[in-house]
Amino acid sequence: MNDDAIDTSHSDDSTDFGFTRVDRAAKASLVREVFDSVASRYDLMNDLMSGGIHRLWKRFTIELSAARAGQTILDIAGGTGDLAAKFSRLVGPDGRVILADINAAMLEVGRDRLIDKGATGNIDVVQADAQSLPFEDGSIDCITIAFGLRNVTDKAMALRSMLRVLRPGGRLLVLEFSKPTSPLLAKIYDQYSFQVLPAMGKLIAQDADSYRYLAESIRKHPDQETLLGLMEEAGFANVSYHNMTGGIVAVHRGFKA
């Protein structure tokens, strides 16, 4: 288990915002400020930070989704719409894709890019909080959340909300940064995250602090086994995960019984 992931020494009124403790009620607005700042250069920074590998991580997640024509797909924290555009083609004109994000600035960028791609015919754009999804029970075939769960204040509440809106047999895929499996890789990754990323954020996005928070938020996120346990506690069945790039990233999958 990641020693920093679950900390019971603090009161229920506070939560992690990177390495800082903040009031639970304040976290959402602090996260919103981060993504308001980085929205316009978010995809560019993802390409630079990962060397483009994030596209392979997302492609594998889409393959695991087994999305088919006519299905309804919900992409939570979908931001700039890259997954939604791919799902749009997979589900076809009889299917539906919902691009959801709590952050209006990210959604605006995503909507504009989907329009540019001509991929809006079967896509709905919805501002929504993962902790209280505004969709009917059992109305979604598949949910994806890519690099968004770590920013949610109450992850258990969000997972229960996702389970509620899934149809029986539906699946959830959580693509998220995780814990490297090699101590040497972990050491190199730490140096990269806390030295290179903020400098890159300052140079490209004129915002070192936001990228420092993003690096910190990764370290506070539950590791692979802990997140698997959280998904099982929320009620998901047959939960498993796949490590990618040495565990720097993992995709967890669970089903609604």
C-alpha cells in the first residue's frame, strides 16, 4: 500500500490537496483553479510530459472497454475530449457518448476540439461532479475516467455514484497514475516529477505550481492494490488491474453484477 494514500490521522473535515491538507469543502475549487490554468495547453503538456505515451495508455483503456455500436459511454473527467472522440466512432450513430467534467474551462476546450473534428453528432457535453452523477440509475453501459479520480475529494462516494448509473454487466475503467513496481524506476520518476515537470509547466504553460500539484496528487493517490480494494468496497465485481510503463500508470477494471 502507498503509505501516503490512506491517512487516518487527520479529521474528516480535511483532505489532501497535493501534499497540503485543506478543508474538504475547499478542495474542489482549488482543483478547479489548477485546471482553469492549464486547460488551453493540457493536451500539449500531456504529450510533452509523457513523450506521447499517454495516447497508448488511453488506446489500451479503450480496447478494454469493449465499446460496441449502440452503447452509451460516459467519460468522466473527459476534459479535452480525446477519449470521447474515439468512443463516438465506436458506438456509431445509434450510440451515445457523454463527455463529463466538473471543470467548465476543460469542457469548453473539449467541446471546441470535438466540433473541429466533426465528432459532435452523438456526443453530449455535461458539466458534472463524479461524486453525484446526474444520470439515471442503470443508464450507462461503460464508464471511463482517465487521470481524474485522484482529483476527486471523496473517491469512495464517486465510485458508488459510478456503480449506480451503470447497467448490470456494465464496466468501469479507471486509468490513473500509480506506483512504479521497481525501486529504481520510482527514484527516477520522483526526480522527473518534482524537478522536470514544474520547470516544464513554467516554460510551456507559465504555471509551475499547477504541475507541482499534479505531481504531488499522484503520490497521494491510492496505489494499485488500495484502489482495487476501494472499487470492491464500492460494490464492483471481478476487479482487476493492468500495470503499464512499469506501474507508473495502471488501468483498473470492474463490473456491475
